[in-house]
Amino acid sequence: MHACARACALIKSSLLYGLETWRLTENKRRVEATEMDALRRSSRISRKERIKNVTIRQQIGLEETIVKEIEQNKLTWYSHVQRTVEGRLPKIALKWMLKQKRARGRPKKNWMEGIRKAMKERNLNEGQWEDRKQWSLGVGQRRKAF
């Protein structure tokens, strides 16, 4: 394992903590920028050197951005909640709708719209979460063999 990859694993774990409950709309670019800043600092590459982000990722050995990993975690958490019993608090909170009048203009994107978009990108349908193995393959969380 690359020395930078070990340092990035620590940074990534702190970045990912609790992010499965965020709406990633306006925060997506900030999270990606924070990840690249951490990658550059841990590999001691300055922005002044004008090395592309893709090149740095290839040098370290990272294929996907942190946003893809966040989406995978969100889909995993969503399937976990969907498989739980109806009376559980997380499931009640997931189905809860605000009962007051919305403000004028376009409504903000909510968490469920992000889930639906991620499911559509991965060709996942409602109800597929019952088969855990198939769902994890569709989400993209495959176990890496050592």
C-alpha cells in the first residue's frame, strides 16, 4: 500500500463519517475539493506544480472519487433501512413528510431524490434491496480480494 494511501484512508474515514445522511447537491464540489486537497497534501504535491487531479489519483491508485463512495454508502444505508421492520424509528423518519406549506419557487432537492438518481444510474429498482448480494453488486460494493 502506498504511504499516501494509508494517510488518505485516515482522512477519508473522517470525511465519510455521517455523510450518508447528507444531501449532496451544493456540497458535492466542496467534498471533492477537500478530498483532492488531502490527497495533494499527503503526497506533497503543490497546486503550483500544475499536476492534474486525475494524474495524482493514478499515482496513488485511487479509481473513484469520494462522491461515488458516499453514494454507495447512502444506497447501502437506504437498503438497510428498507429491510427493517415497519415500526422502527429510522424507517418512520425516512417516510416522514413535512406538513406545512412550501415556500415559493422551485423546491430544494431532498435526500430521496438523490437516492432515486443514484439508483437510476446503477439500474437498481425499488424492492431489489431484499436480495442483499444482488443489491451490493448493483451498488458497486464488491469485496476486494487480497
